[in-house]
Amino acid sequence: MNKIHFIAIGGSAMHNLAIALHLKGYEVSGSDDEIFEPSKSRLKKYNILPESDGWNPKNISKDLDAIIVGMHARIDNPELLKAQELGIKIFSYPEFLYEQSKDKTRIVIGGSHGKTTITSMILHVMQEQNIETDYMVGAKLEGFEVMVKLTDSAKYMVIEGDEYLTSPIDRRPKFHLYMPHIALLSGIAWDHINVFPTFDNYVSQFSTFIDLIDKNGALIYCNQDKELNTIAKNTNTDLKKLAYGIPKHRIDNNGITHINVEGKEYSLKVFGDHNLMNLNGAQLVCEQIGINKHEFYKSISSFKGASNRLELIAENDNTKVFKDFAHSPSKLMATTSAMKHQFTKRKLVACMELHTFSSLSTDFLSHYKNAMNEADIAIVYYSPHTLEHKKLPPISPQQVIDGFGNDNLLVFTESEKLQNFLLDIDYSDKNLLIMTSGNLDGVDLNEFAKRILI
């Protein structure tokens, strides 16, 4: 199998898998109706960017060995229909990753939040320890050229296990396809309400995942999460199960976190209870493949974090600007709290964007109650255009204020007005935290952070 066509090649995971196969020597082609940055530039760099946007059944012929179809494609996609008509083998990208890792030890990191960070921590330590591994991770990591790597020689495959649906023709959650030998679950916070209409339905996907772990395998799970704690204890009773929480640590006067391991102290570049729990989980995963605690912490002390995950993007003597992918209520609360507790002498300006389907749903807004109460200035932004694009009913600023349960919350619906407001703040002894899975309607956040510090 060496000639592969990607339907919806522009997706984050899809374009990275396309690059990985190209680097492995496959002949790769693809199509999409629209490709955004950074996918566009990265596909162009490897000479696999489609010549034009759009779907064309002529792209599909019997000389293809396989099709890989992304979730962005619809069930009536003309290329998908042509592939089905010709009887060409069709994979979703989770199916293909499993095929590529059948003879490897599969390590799968799941949970509603923290997946990318924990996966990144494990990969960072494995690289520092010179342990070859294949992987799929949802962010660009420092020291890693690509977000997907596939080889014939690696013994391990580390996979970030998303619970969203697999493809338009396979409605299973992605992480149900990976069949892990070692699995980690970070927590359960209801998300993707357009797919999982009730909380119980959402929780059941994680119970199923646990049942799919190899019978001689291991489950590492966060015992701070009530729902996860319950299902971890009651599901797949033959598994080796290891629980983790927040490790003992101290924060010095410079805002640096230190962790004590059997009498030896290690300083960290990451911070916050959420990240410390992630660290503890990653350590237990690495222990399962023979990396001892001191080797782990020596290696992790140089870890700066995954891209867009509580990432420091600008600083001076008085101010730090961070951006974070946080959009779920639990992550919003954890990230805001981490900033306040780490920098106790500075006020916090926290700005988040309602961008995902769940966050923009009127029925879901109440889940954000008290999520940003620890911020000294709390701001929420959303775009009416995004609501229209997602075919959701309009929401008012007052509905957002009521949902967050914070009468002091500032709500903006125009990106330019939000930017001007943020730029007018005196940031002496203040930090700015920008939380979004989008970009505030086309704002280059790294460049914007530089303007904040002028």
C-alpha cells in the first residue's frame, strides 16, 4: 500500500498524517473545499498541497491503494461516493493509525482536557531518554518536526485519543479504535453536546474506552475527577489501575514551581494544579515503559509546554502574556486559577472566546457559572458570524453574563473593539491570559501580545 488519497486533507490531524506518509515514502494526494493556515503552508512545504480547492471525482481512480477520509467531509462527498463505487479501501485516520501500529505497544492518552499536554510531556521525556517512538499529537512541539510520525522500527506508538467522531461513515469516537496497551484518562467534562446529547451518554464513551484496553494492560487515571474515579474502579476489573492527583510541590518567590521526588528537588517550566496533575499522569505512563522517576523529572524539567497550552507568548518585567486552548468550563476555571495562584502579586486580565459548538449553545452556557470568577478583569468574546456559520441561534451579551454568573463580566461581540479595550489597559503588575480554540476573529495572538507590552 503506497498510493493514498486524503479526502479533507486540510484538517489538523489529516494534514499531519499526510505529511507523515509522504516522509515515509508514500505517494500522497489530497483534496479539500478550503485549507487554512498553518495546514496550507505545511502541505505546500512538502509539495502535497492540492492545486485547487474543491472536490473532484476525477481524483479517485482504481490505481489508488486506499482513501483516508476526514470528519470534515460529508457523507455525500462526491469523491467518497466515487471511492465507494470503485470498491477502494477507505480508512478514517484513526483506523489507519491503528493499522500502522498493530505490532507496536500502543499508549493512548484520553480525557476531556489535558490530552495534548500529557502526550507532549511523554514524547518530550522519551526523546530526552533516546527512546524511539511513533506518535500522533494535537500540537506542534518544540524539537519535533511533525505532529505525526510513522516508522517501521519504533517499538512504541503514543497517540492522543480524541473522543470526537471518527468520520462521516463511522460514528464511533476516535479513541475507541486504538486498542491501547497503556492508557491514561485525565478527566471527564461534558463536551461535544452536538454529538453526545446527554452527560450520561458522554460518560459512557469513556467506559467503553476502558473496556477496550488490552486485558494485560494498564489504566492510569486522575482520581480528582468524581465520574472518572467511579468508572475507572468499576470497569474492566482485570486491568492494572494506577490513580494520580496533584503531587507535592512549592512555588518560589519568582513564580517557579519545584517538585520534590524522594528527597531530590526538580524545578519546572510549567505550573498550575492542572499541569502538575498532567505531569503526575505522564510520569506513571513513562514508568510503565521502564523510565524511573528521577529519569522522568530530570527530562521533564526542560519541558516548556505544548503550543497554545498555557503558553507564554510575551513578557517584560511587569507583565506576562499567556495564551491557552481552554474553552470548556472546567479548563477555563483551572487555567484562570493557575494564573492567580502562580502570580499572587499580579492582577489577572482573563479573556476567553466562545468558539466551539458547545460553548456557543444557549443550553450549555450555564455550565460556565463561576468559571472566570478568580480573574480581576474577566472578558468574554464571541462572534455573531461564528454563530451563523455553525447554524446556531443568536445569543445576547446578557445571556453570556447570566451563564457565567458574573455581573462584572465584560462581553464583546466585535473583535476590533475587544482589541482596543485590551490595548488601553495599564498592565503594570498585571498578566494577560487569552483563552480560545480560535483566534478572536483573525488576530495574530503572538503579534498582538507584543503590542500589549509596548
